[in-house]
Amino acid sequence: MKRQNFIIIFIVGFLLYYIVDAALFVTFQSWIANLTKSNAAGHILAYTMTVFPLYVTVAILHRSRHVVADKLGLSGNFSVGLLFALIVTLPSLVGYALKFNVNTSISIDTLLINTISSAFFEEIIYRAFLIGQLYRYTRLGFIPSIITGSVFFGLVHLYQSSDPTELIGIFLITFLGSLLFFWIYAEWKFNLWTVVFLHCLMNLYWLIFDVDNNALGGTYANIFRFASVSLSIIATIYYKRKMKIPFEITRTTWWLKLKNGS
């Protein structure tokens, strides 16, 4: 597909997703939650329906509905993604367990919504589609793909604040988080399960321990999270060097690639 056609379809597809999400997500969620008596079911099924335009867009971009899972990274090794996330989030799990009490007031719905549902769908929308399609299938490199994705993300969240400083903060947090998560996604052969489980477990450990309500939570939580982030980087570099696997993100892919991905 010609580059300009790819970009046009990509933008239209994302805007269509955004319109559907803004207009129908809350309605779908409420209706399904009332029907099933489960807020988690409402959240998961509403997400499933509102991200459908992105699946269709990927099928159009790659001219086949049969490659959608592969182009989004969902055909990657599930077990590898889970094992990687379990290992690198150990510092958070152990640290929280030693320093904080178990949160006994957390509900199953809250856990499912903020771990499995949020992690899975946010990684599809943001990592696999918004940044992943640009980096993998255009000549845009690592940095401009993340900047472009972060700008799109920021634009659709303008309604959250009219404060320019806060909006810049949203952009910077999104950008910095994407540097790590997309780098991991790319270096593990675009296996989306690595970042889905990493996202899921980091959220899970935060929720099941009483981190937010502890006066020391901010300091210790950041230490333990930084340890997990550091371990995820070290483990990825160690594995690739030990297995003699070339790095995806190098100086030649920072800004512009020599050719489109496939």
C-alpha cells in the first residue's frame, strides 16, 4: 500500500475508534453491567465492541482479516510474555508484600477492570495500533513513532483539562512510559503479551497491597517500581546478548528507517 494511503487509513481508523468510544463506551458498559450484574463484564465487553474499528483498520491496512492478530502482536508467545512479566515484576511484588498490608477492601470487579481489561485493551490501542503500526509498517523510526502516538493520545484527552501545564504533563508521562513499553514490545519480537502482562502485573500488585493509603507509599512504591523497570531493561538486554539476537531499536531505527516494515 502507498505510504500516503496507509497514513490516511490509519488516521481515519483511529478517529473512528475515538468517536465510537466517546459516544458509546459508557452506554455499552452500563447496559452490559446491568444485564450481567458485573461491572467487570460491562467494562471488558464495552472495550471489545468499541475497539472493533481498530481491528477493521488493521485488516484494511494489511489487506487481510487473517493477519490482524499477527500485525497487533497477539500471535506472539503467550508463555514467554507471562514468564518475562512474572520475573521482572518480582521486585514490586516482594517489596510491596514486605512493606505494605494486603488491601482487603478491593473488589473483584475493580481488580479485573484495572488489571486484565485495562492492560489488554490499552496495549492494543496504544502500543500495538497507535505506535506499533506506524513504527512497523512505515519508515518512521522509534522516537517519531512514539511522539506521534503520544500527540494523538494527548489530543483525544484534551477534554480532561484546560490547563496547558497539565496537558504537557500528560504528554510527557505518556511519552516516557511509551519509551519503555514500546521498546520492550519491539525487542521481544513485537510480542504484545510481554507488555500486556507487565502492565497487568504492575497494576495488580499496586492494587492488592495498601500502597496508596500508606504515608510511605510514594517513596517506597517508586523505589520498587523503578527496580522492576530496571530489571525489565536488564533482562531484555541480557537475553538478547546471550542468545545473540540483534536489537530492533538501534541508531539506524531511532528516527527514520531505510525501508518500511513487513
